[in-house]
Amino acid sequence: MSGGAGRVLLVGASGQVGQACARAFAAAGWEVVGTRHASASPELRSLDLADEPALRAAVREVAPSVCVVAAGMTNVERCEAEPALAEALNARAPAVLASACAAVGARPVYLSTEYLFDGTAGPYREEDPPHPISAYGRSKRAGEQAVLAAPGGLSVRTTVVYSWQPGGMNFVMQLLATLGAGRRMRVPADQRSSPTYAPDLGEAIRLLVEAGATGPVNAVGPEVLDRHAFALLAARVLGLDASLLDPVETAALGQRAARPLRAGLRIERLLRLVGPVMRPPAEGLAEVARLAGRR
Ligand SMILES: NC(=O)c1ccc[n+]([C@@H]2O[C@H](COP(=O)([O-])OP(=O)(O)OC[C@H]3O[C@@H](n4cnc5c(N)ncnc54)[C@H](OP(=O)(O)O)[C@@H]3O)[C@@H](O)[C@H]2O)c1
């Protein structure tokens, strides 16, 4: 559907991106039917990505005009340890949802990632060839391909999503919890990326859907910076003690999954399609600080 509101099935409405999408679509007059998995959110419908008949039934019963798949296995380390599960949740489930969408005339929207790339030549454009270096990245690429192969398929690629999310584990919430408690935090100084404010991402997805966009579209904040630089900025804006930050190389963290180092995404296509909806980190962080009561 292009222009005007309809009904959106939001799979993963309990997550950080899902919550932002739910707010953006509802504020624009869309009817939102959201799902959750392990969260206790009584207003959301329970749906397990591993239950293929349930996925098909949800699409058939809700009969949406758009289905946003914001659910997935998002822990990169866990994906590396359990690649078959990552494939089932991040690739097979979206493929099932996309084929169910085709049957009811709904457009599928996938949440993809800069982890499609190896991080040797970022920031990346939509047309750059993917080369994932982790199980998470491979599973996300497969899920994206399945959705893009479906009629009207849209894949929104994003990264380092942050927001004020009490109880959440996004990078800025980790900074608030760790530095706020006076504990030290090791932060990679060699991972460059595009920090993305979740409410802007939700709004971008809503606008892309209403514009009838298809194919891959990068939707990230407009600045590329390394994780330590982002942490320093966040500490300054949030009034945290930046001397508790220890810059390290990614290799020193001893992680199981490889990370794309010189990454980040370019947003010229997004700007052409929906305009300057993504705020730079200083502005997103200032809003987090206000919501956190820290300024
Ligand atoms: N956050 C980022 O920086 C980032 C970057 C790039 C791409 N993405 C992509 O954006 C999407 C959303 O990420 P997010 O940050 O919002 O993640 P999140 O906060 O971890 O939320 C994950 C969502 O997936 C749901 N979920 C997990 N396992 C499920 C299962 N077996 N069945 C059904 N639902 C399940 C969760 O439901 P419950 O909580 O109710 O269990 C939750 O709604 C993901 O596809 C992720 O790959 C995120």
C-alpha cells in the first residue's frame, strides 16, 4: 500500500525496534497488531518464530497490508554458538512470513544489518556486495534475500540502535548502567559504525512503507564514528564519568563472532525516499538524557 494508513502486523513488537515501529505507525493512524515471544506484554499476541504453522496463521488471521519482521535472534555471540537456531529464526521464519504475505497481498518488511558486510570498506551503500563474516550476518543475509524475493519486499538495514529503554540492553543503556554504577567499561575503538536513534528508525520505516519503497534501504544515523567515540559522546551528553571508559581493540574482547570493523552505512537512498528523518547522535542522545531525567 502506498500513501495512507492500513493494518500492520508487527512481529517482535516487544523489542527495541518493534516498540519504536509500533509508536511511529500508531501515531500515523495505522492499526497495529503486535506480537511478542518471551516478554510479558499482555496487549501483544504471542508468536514463536520457530512455529511455522503459527506464523502462517497469524498472517492469514490478521490479514495486514504490511508485515514488519522486527523479531529475530539478535545476540551475535549466541548466533555464532547456535548457527542452526540463528538460521531458523533469522532466515527461515522471515521466509515463511514473506510467503504468507504473498498469499494475502501483504508487503513484507525485514530488519537487516550492516553485519551483511565484512567491514573492510565501509560505510556501505545498498548496492555493495554483501560478505558476512559471522553466523548472525549470514542468517540475516538469508532472511533479507527471502523477503526481497517476495512481492513488494523491503529490507531496512540498520545498526547500533539505541534509545531510552528501561530494562533494555542497548549500548547506551549498558553505558548508563555500568558507568552510572561507577564501574569501568571496555569499549572497542576500532569498530566504526553509524549509531541509530530507535524512534527515528521507527519513523523512517513508517515513511518508507507509506512511500511504497522496495528493495534494500539503509536507515541509520547520519554520522559514522567508532564505538569509543560514541561512548565518549554519550558520557558527555548523559553526564556520565567518561574516565571509566577503557578503549580497546575488538580482538582483545575475546569474542566468538567476528565483527565488521570499518563498517557503517550510507543513507543517500533513504534521504531521497523520505528526507532527513535520522538525527545525529548528539541529538538522539540529548533526547535520551531528557527521558532519563539527566538534563
Ligand atoms: N539493535 C540493533 O542494533 C540492530 C542492528 C541491526 C539490525 N537489527 C535487527 O533489528 C531487529 C530488531 O532488533 P532489536 O534491537 O529490536 O532486538 P531486541 O530488542 O532484542 O528484540 C528482539 C525481538 O525479537 C523477538 N523474538 C526473539 N526471539 C523470538 C522468537 N523465537 N519468536 C518470536 N519472537 C522472538 C523478541 O520478543 P520477546 O522479547 O518478547 O521475546 C523481541 O520482540 C532484529 O531483526 C535485528 O537483527 C538490530
